[in-house]
Amino acid sequence: MTTALVLFAVAALGGLVLAIIRFRGKPYPPLGLAVVHGLFAAAGLVALIAGVAQGHAPSRATIALVLFVIAALGGFVLFFTHLRKSALPVPLVVIHALVAVIAFVILLVSVV
């Protein structure tokens, strides 16, 4: 569970940078940063799935997992929008970030 938390924390830092770039008016941030953000988030998701699947995780961790999966779906939409060289929709960026932050806080509370 701690590994998942650390991976999501690193992903969150990358996501924050990506969001700031988008909010400053650039239609899409650097693709490399988006890929690294996604890889850390995916690794965190795998680690969290493994922890929950072992049955040792608190119920809050399962709630965080569901929310992270929802955030990941939004992330896929953003990534494929990015690949099409279309401007990332700000409302989707905000929703993706909010769901991920809520999931992170829930996971943090369950680990601590």
C-alpha cells in the first residue's frame, strides 16, 4: 500500500505540472511528461490492485481504487486527445485531477 501511495504521489506531482501548463494557455503539455505521469499512475494502480487483491487492505483502499480507476479512464481520454493534437478540455482536466486527489487522500488516510 505504501508503494502505491509513493507512486501516486510522484504521478500527482507530474499531473500538477501538466495542469499548470494547460491552465497557462497551452493547448497540450509536453507528451513526454504526460507519458511519465501516466506510467507512474499506472504503476500505482497496479500496486494498489495487488494490495487490495491480497485482502489485507482496509475498505477505504478499495474506495480509493475505484476512484483511481475512474481517474485513469479520464486520463486515457486526455492522453488520446493529446495524441490527436487537440486542446485538452479544461473541465476534463479538472475532473480528472479532483477525482485523483480525492482518491489519493482516501488512500493516504487508509495507509496512515
